[in-house]
Amino acid sequence: MPLKSYGVLAGRAVERRREGSTDTPHYQLHLTDDAGVSYRVAVNVLSQQAPSELLYHADEDFRHPLTALLPRTAGGWTALASAPGGAALDFVRGNLFDPAAMRALPPDVPGVDNDLADKFDHYVERAVADPAAIVYAFGERWGPEPRTRDKVFGFLPGNGVHDIHMNQGNSRRFRGDDGVWQDGGLLLSFPGESRWVAIFLAFQSQSWHTDDVTGHALDEVPSRPGPGEEPVRIVAALVNPAGPGPGGETVTLLNASPAPVDLDGWRLADRRGNALPLPAGALAPGAVLAVPVGEPFALDDGGGTITLLDAAGLRVHGVSYTSAQGRREGWTLTF
């Protein structure tokens, strides 16, 4: 079954603790909310299943429509519906980052800037030093535990969030944790810099082709795409055409491969999962196709995502755009 209590914790970073000598090491983060309640965020840095090193990606200038849906204060815990259109994370469907950009890193080894703990320190220490910074931890809630002190930081009651990683496409051993729109992650807001930093983690044993309902792996091989392997890509979109009234939006595709690609059964999906079938036929090598947008598929001016799915329903490519980009009337966005 999916996670029992999924949501996001918004708090201010107080301290951190590196763990490198236990069987299941974590990077431990102490957050407090505006009411003074303490929470521990337990971030996995080593997998129990080989290959043990986690996949890591950090975006130091994260721009995505979900940031507009998050509270601007350290308000503590907010439960999230595991569904498209809201602030829930989904590494496969949310177009948060390019999976090919992830790199495997050890949890904590001698040296400078060469392991997961070093990478976390780089951003977390900035957040601790900045009283305006807010950390958003997506995952599963535990507590509060009124009679139990936190085992790492000692505050009472024990309280926190874990599963700060991809939570779908698991191997059979951890299949019970699978679900869609319930992935974990860390977002850090630095208002003084008008900047968001996003950190995403996944296990190498997880699959990137998952069922849209259960989140279970659709194949036995964790098929994470490599850089530039998508045969057809979304390269542009006219989100906000000039002039009054609806209509005129388009999404432009490019066949970057050296062979024709049959688009029969392919479709686009918007942020809420609405589908737009593509015109039947083959797209020649190097050719582009401007697809007119029609209901129920929609390109929201306030920011959104566009996902390209093949005839089997598997994600081929995806992009996102913010409200600032969507408000530019008459401009074609390029990705």
C-alpha cells in the first residue's frame, strides 16, 4: 500500500547530524516551525539493497509551478493529496527534473565535496545561517510521540518526516511502499536571493516506468534514461497566444532520432493528467510537429507541466513552466 501519511513539512533549519557508521545511515536535519514545534527529517543516504549508493540530483535554481503552491511561512506539517494538480511530488509524472542528471554518491567518505553528506551540508548550512530560509521536506510523517524524546536531537515530543526519496517503482522487497504522487524530496527557499534549491534522491534498484495507479514497476529493470536518449522531445509551447479569447495554443515536438517515429497512440498530458491524442502517422527524422491544443488538455497561464507519452503509456519526455513564463503573452516558450 502507499505511504500512510504523505505531505510536506515547512520549517526553519536549526542543526544537522551526519551518520556514516551505522547499518542504515541517515542525514538528520532538525527543523522548527513558527509555533516552536521541533521535527526531525531523516534522509536516507544508503540503500539496504544493492547497488547501495543513492542517486542524487540538486537543482540550485529550481523553477517549477509547484513552488507557488507551498506556504511562504514555516507553518509545520501539511498533508497532501497524492494526486496531480497539487503540490505532491512525482518523479515520473511531475517533470521536476531530468532523471538522466542523477548521479550515484556514497553516503559519507573522507575528502571534500565527494559524498551525499557533503552535498547536503553545502545547502543545509546555508539554510541554518539564514533566518529567512525555509526548508520543505516531502515524505511520510511520524509522531507526535508525547512520551518519547527524539533519538537524535533529544526534543520532546518525538516528531518528524522520513521517506525523503522516490517512493515508487520499488523492487519486490519494498513494493508495499509504492504509490504515485507521493515521492519525497527537499526544497529550500532563500527569499533574500529569490532562489529555490531542490534536492532529489532515488534508489538505483527503482524503476522509472511505473503503473499510473499503483506506482508498481512495469518492468524488472530500473530503466532510467540517459542524457538525450528521448527520440521525440517537447521543444516549445505557445502557452499564452496574443489577443483576447481562448484558442491558438500549441505544443511543438521534435524527432531528434535518425529514424521515423510512429506517433499512433501517442499523447500529451497536462498537469492534471488530461490527455491530448497526437495526430496519427510517422514523424520523420529531424522533423517538427506543432500540435494544436484542445480540451480537456490545457496549458495554464499560471504555470504547468507537459508530458509526452508513447502508445504504451510510458513517459518519453516532459517539461514544466512557471507562472512568470506563462504570463508572457504571444511568446513561444522553448525547452
